[in-house]
Amino acid sequence: MTTTTEHDTTDVLVVGSGIAGCAAALAAASEGSEVLLVTKATRPDGASTDWAQGGISTTRDDPESLEEDILEASDGTADPEAVETLVEHADDAVEDVLVETLEIPFDETDGGEFDYTREAAHSKRRILHVDAATGTHILRPFLHYVDDHERIEVRQDTAALELLTDEGRVRGILTDEETTGKPIYAGATVLATGGIGALYERSTNPDDATGDGIAMAALAGADVTDLEYVQFHPTAYAGDDPFLLSEALRGEGAVLRNANGDRFMDDYHPDADLAPRDIVARAVDAEREETGEVVLDVSPLEGEFEDEFPGIAEKCRDRGIDGDAIPVAPCEHFLCGGVDVDDRGRASLEGLYAVGECARTGVHGANRLASTSLLEGLVWGLRAGEDAASDHEPTVVEAPDLRNSDPDLPDRFAAEKFTRLRQTMDEYLGLERTPDEIARASAVLRRLKGEVDAYVRTRTARDLYELRNATVAALLIARAASENEESVGCHYVEETQPTGETADD
């Protein structure tokens, strides 16, 4: 990497430090490129990967079965070619990077074999895991490995503010390293910025998941797709400070019960508690509304809860949950759409790639199958990094100076605007929507974006740009929702449901 007092240059620039970003950086460096990885996170748990619980799917020597499960969970909307790409490269990516290079200590049986688990909508046990904190056990060694790589520089606490473009090609980014923006020029730029959880009050994402990559790409003119498909996980702790209760719990025998103590998922889907996420989430929401509460009953687990899932059990005990019934409610979890990319992670703008949750590869369609997010980030990160390494040399172009002339805003300004944004998303673009609610959301979000833009024009501050990105991403979600009148997967438009339809029709 070349550094001057005015700008930096690098062969490949990666924005984001989750599994997808780390994989892209590693692959590009392995091809001989100099790589700069920038991330606004300062700790591993600032990346969504660190929050991933369940595990990472493999084919377990049955690729056709995994393909079928992914397509079925998506309600037939996933791109078969993208699914084939994922499945074809899954086992090699896991073996080469996670098992051999990083030596991730995946759980094993007493016989020394991998202890594969099963999660909802999977037809067999095929998921590698470490307790129910797999993301943490993957990301932290990955970050250490990347940080020690001679061809990779990792720069933390650095936010991307804008994509730099010239003649239809992305040339790099402006960062917040200087008060009016510092350019980093690159031969190829890989966005790996995660999801949009910060747009909702309750989310399993880190607080800084503000849709940055999606917003920056869209503002630069890149295509974005499938943004109406916001997935809500059915089993997050229902109290304050929600945390995820992995689907591996239900895969190992835990069951959902309503306030009357009744199991209810048999009434909603033939696979009962192991039905696809969108169906389980809506069922949990309906039962909570009808009976007042839904709990995840962990008493049917074969082993003791504390022994089988010590990390989750500790979180429960920290919140005063001493028994086997854990109150749960749906919670924003994953964005199935994003920057539209091909099988190498290439976006519609030359020089731009997107991987991980900010990308729309086509694998997930309208609803993601459990434990495919880490896999998709790994596979597409490796493929994008390898391809980006063969891209053009970095070219220095004129970069705009962002204005930073007006006084700082009050400390609570961005927080108060975020509160309004989240209230809008929760009320109008949540687990279920109506056409009228989508239209109301669009109107509120347009006004909010206008207010935020007025301040961004004269102030360069990370929280303002995160707020701008969040409003742009929210508007894109509302627009996509308004353009899709069909209820499918995560996009459930109530008024389009025929009377008498059931979840398994």
C-alpha cells in the first residue's frame, strides 16, 4: 500500500471485517495483491459475524439435499445457479480456510468426529458449530490471521463515507480519517459492511449495522435487489436487550409453547418447530398476540441445557431466567437482499464488489435457510477477493472535499432521528405489512431523509453519515416493498392473503 499525506492507494480495498471481508482480504492477498481492510469496528463484536450463533452449513456429502433445502426454505425464489455455486464450493471453503488454515475447534463427538447439528428447515444434520457461539469462534481467529498477514493492513475505527467514482467505475472510498474526508484509491473495492439491524428497535445485529454498503452503492448508481426481504428470527429473548436463541436449540429438541402451555407449530406447518423461519416467526407473533406469551421450552433437550448450550444458558441466567421456559419474540435478524452481484461478487459498477449480508447473491431469495449466512460470506468473499486481485491498478482521481463548516449538532440529534426511523420501520415495515403501511413508511422516510441531507451537506461526522445511510437503506426497503405485491417469504403483505389460506398451502 502507498501512503501520502493526502491519500492512500492499494490494490484491493475491503470495507468491513466480518467473515466475508476477512475472506475477501485473504483471497486477494493470496493472489499477490496488497490489501487494505478498513472497518469502523474497534472490537470483534462490532461485526455481525461475531454475533452468529448456530453454525456453518456443509453438504455432508449430500449436495443435492442442501440445494433442495435452500430452495424450499426460500419458497422457490432463490436463484438455482447461485445456490449451485454456494453448494459446489461449500466444503472446500470450510475445509481449506476454517479447518486447516484457522483450525477452528468445531465441536466433536466422543469418538472425535465432527458433531453435526440440525436447524430449522434442514432435512439432516450437517451444521458445524462451536457451542452456540460459532461466529465468535470463527471471526476472532480469522481477524488475528488477517492482521498478521504480510500483504494485509487492517485499519480499525475507520468509516467509509462515500464511494469514489469516475467514468462509471468505482475508484475507492472517502473515509472519516480527516475532517473533510480522506480518499483511499484502489484497483478494486469490496464492500462487506453487513446488514441493516440498526434500522429496527429489536435486532440481533450490532448497533452499527446501519446499511452503509447498500446505501453507498445505491447512491453511486449500483443496482440493489430484493431489499423487501427482511428476515425476522422467531426466537430472540422477548425482554429488554434481546439476544438470539439459536435454532440449534429446536434442532436438538426444544419446542415452542404459548401462554396456555400448548405446542402450536403443528397447526402452522408440517415441520412444526423446524419449519422455515418466516413461518415460525409469524406463528410466534400470532400466538403472542392471541395468548400473551410464547416461550421456548428447553426441557426436552437430550442433555442438560447448561451443558449443551452453556453460552445461551449463561445469558438466560444473567437475565433471571432460572427455569426451562425462555420468553421469546421475533426480532430483526438478516437482510436477504442487497447490492446485486454475480457469482464472483461483482456489482453493476466496474471495480465494485459486495459480499456478505450487504450483497444479494441470489442464494437466499425471499427467506434464508439457517446457517447459510456464514457459508455465503465465506464462499463469496473468497471468490470476490480472488477476482478483485486481477482487477485494474489503482487510479487517483479528483475526490470531493466534504464540507465541515457548521457547528456540531447536539449530542442527541442523530439518536433522536434514529428513534423516529426505527419507530417507522417497526410500525410499517416489520414482520407483516400492508400496502397502506408501506406507503406511510415511504412518506415518513422521505421527509426524514430530506432533514438529514440538509445537515450532511455541511457537516462531516460518522453518526450523521450512518444516519444518512440508514435512511437511504430504509427508503430502498420501502420502495422494494411497494413494488412487490406478492406475499412470499419474509415479505408478508397481509391484504394479499386469500381468506382461509394456511401456512402450508
